[in-house]
Amino acid sequence: MDGAKDKTYFYIAKEGLKAPLPSNWKPCKSPRGSIYYFNINSSVRQKEHPCDDYYRDLFKKEKVLNARKKEEKVIK
């Protein structure tokens, strides 16, 4: 994110922070206190919230879409 320029997209970050875990994922805490996520079906363990990729992609798509809209305004 580019600070002031990306303020428009903060709603995506906010939505991502509130996103519930998919049903097959559980939050866990390591003995050292680190949070990780565990998929009970596949036994995958990861540090990032399972929905992070979705919101990261949504942010990128929205930026591209808005850039195109600005270009179209300039052309008109």
C-alpha cells in the first residue's frame, strides 16, 4: 500500500481484518506465543490468515479498475 494514495482502499483491509476463518481452519498458538492457522482437513499450518490472499488480490484488482476509470475520464 502507498499510504495516502491507498486510503481509498482501507475498506478492503478493514474487511480482511474482520474476515472469519473458513470452517476448516483453526487459530492456534505456538508454545512461544506466536499465532498460526491450522487446516484440520489438510494439516496445513501457516502464519497468514487463510483469507489474506483473497483480500490482497481484491486490493490489486480495485487499484487496476480505478486506474482504468481515471484513464477513461482523461480520454473523454
